[in-house]
Amino acid sequence: MARALPGVPQQICTFHLRDSFDHRLWQDGLAFAARRALARAWGNALEYAVDTSDAADALAAMRTMAERHRWRRTTVHLRAITPNATIWLRIGAAAHTTRSSNG
């Protein structure tokens, strides 16, 4: 996508981020309940971030946690998605890609 549309922001949907966290945590061996709860918490941290600083802090905390627990696939994934995880905040969009128009 980036090659086809250079310079156009490529936001990752927060729903898909949450789902991707769950998948990577599964690959790293976390039990079902633990990974679902963590993926939800991480997704919420991004979805409800007030500004880019909050989002950057949340992503940094996620990476630190993943590195500390040696969740290799999750760490690699977090590094890969960080540049495009919060574009909606950087460009000043009213909402991210999964919030309905009703709130």
C-alpha cells in the first residue's frame, strides 16, 4: 500500500490491532484468558488515547512488557505497527477506524 500511495497515511484499524495483539500473544504461548484480557487492555489503551503522547506512552509500555517477558513475536509486531498505530491522532481525525458515529 505504501508503494502505491506514497505519503498517504496508512492507519491500522484499532479493532485489527486488538486482534493482532491476541494472535501474537498466542504465538508467544500465553493462555487464552490472559492473552484476551491483555489484548483488550492494550487495544483500549490505544483506542481511548487522548493524544499522540498518550498513545506513544502506551505503545512504549506494551513493548517494555513484551520485552521483559520475552514475547518475541509480540515484541517484533509492536515495533512493526508502532509507526501506523495512531495516525488518526496525528492527523487530527475525529475518531479512529472502529468507532461508530453514535459514540
